[in-house]
Amino acid sequence: MVVALLSLSATISVFASGQQASGQQASGDKNSKRIKLGFLVKMPEEPWFQEEWRFAQQAADKYGFDLIKIGTPDGDKVLAAIDNLGAQGAKGFVICTPDVRLGPAIISRAEQYKMKVFSVDDQFVGPDGKFMSVPYMGLSAKKIGNMVGSGLYDEMKNRNWDLSNVGAMAVTFDELNTVKERTDGATEALLKAGFPESKIFRAPEKTTDVPGSFAAADVLLTQHPEIKKWLVFSVNDEGVLGAVRALENRGFKAPDIIGIGIGAGSGAIEFKKPEVTGFFAFVCISPYRHGFETTELLYKWVTEGVQPPMDIRTDGILVTRANYIEVFKKLGLEDSLK
């Protein structure tokens, strides 16, 4: 009997320790009302997602809940993260999925734990290829693309470039609809302004980062040695930066490149360089709403039963070296200036 009681006591002790280690409330904190919510992002190393996390934490601090931040670069890590959140008793999570086709699996796994899901940046796609009915906040992608295209054309006119030797490089990633809309919007604006369609060249990238863009641009430059001046646009800042680096590697100088990106951090890093490069401007998209507001809406959905809007779109501001500091301060992105 004594042995049995000791064994039972040890088992209870191990179980309690495991509960606390996994993030569950300790026995002395049973009356706590503090809830847990998650925020999962596909590329945690990128400035955009770091800023989303920062603003999401501000929402957690304001409303007094615990925010669990997890990087989920692939499907296996997404499902493991949801299990992690479920084990900690989380009531829901915001997610930028690494693959929009994971939507059904994400919702199914979340439902096992009775967690609510708010998608951000990339919209879930169902097995029928249509967008799923899940609360979503994304960019007004086409409108932002239009801003990029108009900005490129206007700067080209300011420099009095001769169209006969100018080409436009679109570093694309058509697998994601929301980013395809950006490059399609830029193309649309260029064509509307009078840029010849035959001079717009697409360079598909395998990854939406600087190395992926560099590789895609390098192939395109080999195919078109006749082009002496380039307009460059892509799905994000990294896409433009990679292309600009590829152009520099081929001997092109800043006066012969006009690159306009889309983002909230990488462009500012380029502007901090003492020398002017071909990265001319970017449409600054604020991660504040994507981080703070999505988390706030999720919190109110969980605690008050207030259903979030099913589709929210945000836009941006075109910034250059001349005004980026002012814009960043206005948008609460001062940390990116350090």
C-alpha cells in the first residue's frame, strides 16, 4: 500500500510538472482569467513579420492576454504549432500560412481544439480552388501594384529616358494570388501610362527572397542584353532588391535602374546606405493593422463573441529616400530606423 501511494504521488508530480512546462497554468493559478492566443507567421526572419509580431504584442499588452508567437515555414510546422497551442489551452490564433492550400487542414486541426482562426496576408484556398470563408486581412494588392507602376513611369519620365532602350522587369511569384495581383497591377498601370507591352518581361522566382529574385533576374538579363535601362518591380522589397543586385553584378549603375518595391523594412535598410542605389522607392505597407488589429479582432471574437469582418484590405504609401523617415515615424515604425 505504501509503495502504491508513493508511485501514485510520483505520477501526479510528473504530470503536474509536464503541465507547467507546456505552458498550462500551475495549480496555484487556477483562478486566472488570462487567456492565450497565437500568432503564426511563415517567415519569422523577415522584417514584415517581426513588425506584425511587435504590434500583435502591443494588442496583448493592452488587453492583458498571453501571445504565443511561432514561426511556421512549412505545413508540418503549422500543424505542430496548432497542436502546441492546443496543448497550452489557446483559444485561437492569427496565421500567415506558408501555403494557402493548407487552409482546410489548418481549420480542421484548429476545430479539434475549438480554436478560432484569423488569416492574415495570404488567404486560405479550399480544395475547389476558391477562397475559404475565414476572417482575413490582406493588402489591396492591385491598388498597391498600380501605385508601383505609376511611380515607375513617372520617375522614368523625370529622367527623360529614351523608351527605345528601356525594359521593365517584373520579378513574379504567381503561385500566390495576392502577390500576383501586385505585379499585375503594376503592369496594368505601366500599360495605361503608355509603356509598350513588348518591353515588359516577366522573371518567375522560385522563392520570394533576395536570392530567389537574383537568380530569376539573372536569367532574364542574359536573355535581353539589348536593354540598357531597367524599370524593376516585384511582389515585395526583396524581389526588387535581388533584381537590383543582379543588375549591379552585370555592371548597371544606379542612374540606369529604377526599382520600386513593396514592404515595410527592407527598403529602409537600403536607404540607410550612403550611396544611392537602383532601389528608388517602395510602397510602404504598414504592419500595424495586420499585427495589432487582427489580434485585437481575434481577442474580441474569443472573449465577446464579436464576429470579425470576413475580408479587410489595407493599402500603402509611396516612399523614397527623401521622405521615408517621416513616413516611418507616422506609421509607428521607428524601430526600423535604428
